[in-house]
Amino acid sequence: MKKLKRLSILRHGNAEPYGFNQDELRELTTLGVAEVKTTARAFASKAEVFDAVFVSPYVRAQQTAKIFLADLELSVDIQSCPLITPYGKEMEVSAWLDEQPYESILLVTHQPFAHQFVDFLVDEPLPMNFAMTTATLTSVEGEFFAGACCQFRWCISPS
């Protein structure tokens, strides 16, 4: 049996309103920063760490990753990943993730991809109240990352 790998998926915090052709430049609002810090504090109680952090190149996701990791005082390299934008493709991302050598990975991404990806990975229906609202962090684990091959672990939401 292969060792289980953990994947955490963090949706960015609340961001500025959507503007014409500027989605990738939207920044976090004051509320968004507070949401990310709240999620980070709740995550700290789980005493888990990440081997790698991959972040969408969009500004709000990059800000979310930096704030989240700084609040946890974690020193992990942040790598930009164009596969995990709002338009990410579940099968493409899962195949890419499965090739990564890490045991515990954090993805910082967006809707609708975040919810769709969690739903794609888990082998049972998600909890009835599950939602990837802003700054929600969800964790799954499995021997590999593919459709219906992971178990839902937990979810932290700032609201």
C-alpha cells in the first residue's frame, strides 16, 4: 500500500469586485485579509505542515498564500501554477499533482475550480453544508490524486 498523500485546497479571500478584463488583477479586500487570517488560525490548531505550496498566478490568490503562510509562520516556497486558475481542469490538475513528489500540498485557487476539484477527487458525496466560500480551506487524502480516489478529511471556513 502506498503512503497517503494530503492535499489542501484554499480558496482566496474576499476580493475587489469583478471588472472588465481585469479579473487576474483583483486584490483582496480588508475583509478578505481578515478571512484568510481567521482560516490560518483555525488551521494552526491542526498542527499540520505543507511540503509544497502551489498558487494561481492571479493577484488575490498570491496575496492569500502570503498572508496565510505568514500568519502561520511557515517557511515554504510558493510556486506559481497557471493550471489552478478559475478555469482549471480537474483531470489535468490531478494528473499533474499525482506526479509531484510531495506528501502534503497546499493549492491556493478560485471558484468554480476549487469546489469542482474537491468534488472530483472525493470518493463519497460531500457533506450537505459544504461550500468553498472565500478563504475556505478543505483537505483530502489518498494514495494518488484522481477522480473519486480521495477521502474528505475536513473543511475550515472563516464564516
